[in-house]
Amino acid sequence: MIIKESNAEENNINHAVYMLGKLTDVIIILVEGEGNAKSRLLEASHRLSRVNPSMLPVMDEIREDVEWAFAELTKYRKGSRYVSMPEDYPGTIFDDTISRIKNRTASKIIGKLFGSWIRLSAFVDQNIGKNY
């Protein structure tokens, strides 16, 4: 189902549901993981690399906040790196930055991701039953 609005492609419910699953995987690690914010971000980085900000709705600043988090997490990136499953390749595009940021910055990133997840959950809840 696609929302019948002028910005329908930017608010595709199918993409939103898919990204909600990916972002939920990240949030579970960030909430349940051990250690400080940086270590939890590092632990969640492989799951986070599966989140595609362009597939998120633009409303309620969901996409904007995730794009901000990605920009912060790639600020010190040393070049292109192949993103894959942990067993195939030990790193992600976020590793260079996570090792350099402060725990306070990591906490801000986690806060933005968590807020986006809450708003994305609400978006899906409000739109999943429409037009079915």
C-alpha cells in the first residue's frame, strides 16, 4: 500500500515497515547491549548498516534524524569500505568514526535513532491498515 499523497513515494508504507524491522534490530542492541554508548553503537553497527535512510518517511523528521545520525557516524570515515555481514568482513562504514567520537556524542546519536524509531513505529501504526 502506498499513501495517497503528493509525497507518496517519500512515505511508502512498505518501505517504512521494512525499515522499522531493520531499525528495531538496532534499537534492541542499543537498549540491551552492555557497556557505554560507544560500545553499544559499535555492537549495533552491522545492523545499522542495513538501514537505508532513503527508504524512511520524510514526515516527522524521521529520515532527517537518521541521516543526521549517519552523517555523524561517518564523519571520520577513511574511505569507501565494503559493508557486509560480520562473518564476511569485520568492519562497517561507521567503525572509523565510532572509535574517535566521545561517549557523549554516541549518546546523542543513540537518542536520535531512538526518537526516529518511536516516530517510525507511530507512522507504521497509523498507516498500516489504510487501503487494505
